[in-house]
Amino acid sequence: MAEEQTTANFEQAIDELERVVKQLESGELPLEESLVLFERGVALSESCRKQLETAEARIEILVKRSSGVKPEPFDPKNQ
């Protein structure tokens, strides 16, 4: 259940971050409101980064436990 909640929280944070970016890119907000939104965006970004790092660490542990498979960093260029 906690894993489902983390995924939902991550997805919600990404959705909110996208909305914040769109609002900031519009250029229609007063400076003070833009600063508040920017701070929120930074916090959301940091939260997502931490969740991704946690997921990556869990995956590495699971891969190491499996039948001798060595974890390798994901490289989208090789896909």
C-alpha cells in the first residue's frame, strides 16, 4: 500500500510541477506570485528527485539479490 501511495504522490508532484512551470512560463503573474510559485516548483522538484533516487536504490538492491545480474546505470542512448 505504501508503494502505491508513493507512486501516486510522485505522479501528483510531477503534475503539479508541470502546472507551476506553465504558469511561470506564461509571464502573466506578478513578481511576488511568481516567486512563491518558483519556490513551490523547487520544492516539488527536490521531492521528485529524492523519490527517484529511492526507487533507483531499491531497484539496485533487487537486481543485486537476483541471479548474479549486475546493475548498470540506465543510458537512454543505448535504447
